[in-house]
Amino acid sequence: MGHKHETIVKPFSDVHNKGGTILATLLHDPTVEGLDVALYMDGSASMEGEYGPRGILAKLGGVRNTVEPQMQWMLEYLASKDKDGVLRVAYWATGDGSQLEVVGDLTGPDAKNYKFPGPQYFGKGTVMLPVLRDYVSYIKTQVEKGAKRGLAVIITDSQVYDAADIKAYSAQVAKEIEAGRLPRLNFVLVGVGSQIDEEQMEEICHEEYPGVGHLWCHRVADRMEEMAELVAVLVDETMTVAAGGTIYDDKGAVVKRYESRLPAVLEFKVPPGCTAFTLEIGGQKFTQPIPDEDHHDDDDDDDDDDHAPPATKRSSGHGH
């Protein structure tokens, strides 16, 4: 397969050298290596209707639990990103509004079998700081088990009571990340329905921290049925955007910087005589030897689909 003279280093699946312009295809998203994910579902009283009736009433049918299928879908999807396929799942904003009810460590393959009837005690408020504290202490235990990155997905259907505390705590977390005491963390906040305060979400998520950038991102779903899909989009965006990447030549000089997300195919020029390049993402480095120059259009390659005929080729990487 491929070229005899090539050694392909993960995370690359294919590397071509066209007269000093390198085309390197990524095999998988290297930014999610060692990722540990948790899912926090709003358990406040305003959500009660969405979980549908319980007990005898639940058996009468008619009113559906709109949260459960979304939770199952998200669990399956998020587990595919997680380093061991196991997610910490909890209801938050329960009890007096500041409590958490931990559902447990759940696996993706079993997602369809889990029931999510809602928390035991629906909350009288929506206090988010305990979620962040819980996740940070959880990720500390996971670092010992190989976690290199953390992602907490938080769902809410209302305004949060403690925005100022969340911002202060986020600044603290960013300092810990920058100092290397915590791995890179991201918080994905999804608001559902008409009761959320998007301005407040903007304010929390807009903050950029020195050496870390954004910790938060958010979106709003109009209906519970749109929630899981939004989470998937956000997670995909966040896990690449958060990282960006830098390409160095074999002398350690920067040849290209990706400020935000890494495209699936990296295209950059290297100086004459350069024998290898290094991709650095989130503190990880991957060095790839540069193959001999392609003197013809790779008709012997088995992944020709990547190489469009000359007429349809992208103009030197500026197109979108």
C-alpha cells in the first residue's frame, strides 16, 4: 500500500510531497487523544415536564420523556470520543438547586439500555458552580489513569444563578491549566428552550484566558429534540478549535500555524532539503519524515479519490 519509500507516522494516513508543497492527510483527530468526558444534565424543576410523568402515570403513556432518547444518543456519541468509552453522568441543579445527583460511570455501547427518568429531587434553582467543581475533582482522578484532556458537556434550560462565580472559577481553572496542574479542559454549554438567558451564556463563554484561549463554548437549541445534535456539532468544533496546531520544519522553524481548527488535509511549503516536519498540537508533537517528491500524479496510489483531476484541483489552498 502507498509508496515503498514512505514511513507514515500516526496521526497521518497519507503524506505527499509535490515540489516542496506537502499535503498531509490526518487519520483521526489527534486533539482528542486521552480525552475524558462528562455529561451534566439539568435537573431543575423547570425540566420536570420534559422527563415526563413517573410511577403509575408513566405507564398510562401519552406523555413522552423527551430527555431520555437525547441522553442516550449523546452518551453513545460522547463515549466514542472518550479515552476509555466511559462517561461520568450526573443531574445537576437538583435539591436546593446547588446539588448533584451522580447517575454513574456509563458506557457508550449500553447507552440504549439506560433510563433517564430525571433526578430524584428536582432542583429549586440553577446553580452551576458545583458542576465545575465536580468535574475538576473528577478530572484530577482521571489524570492518573491517562487523561490528557477534559470535556464537560452541560445542559441547561434556564438562566443560571451564579454567573459571577462561574466566571471567577473559570479564571482559576485557566490558571491551573496554564501552570500545568490541570490538563486542557473545555466546557460545552447547551441551552434548551425559551427560558435560557443567551446574553448570560455569551458572557461566560466569551472570556479568553492567557495561554489557554476560550474554555467555554455554547449554543442554543429551541427544542429538546435538537439537543443531542447540537452537542455533537459543538464537541466536534471545540475539540479541534481549542487546539489549533503548528508545523515546524526539520530545523525547528515554524512553517505554518493553524490558529483555530486543523483541516483534514494540511497543506504547507517546506524549505529545500527539508527531510521531516513536526506537527505540534496541545503540547503533543508528531514528527513525520517527508517522502520523495511525487513526479507524477500518483496513479499507482489506492486513495486516488483525494487527488482530483488537475482541472478541479483547489487553487493553492485559499478556497474554502
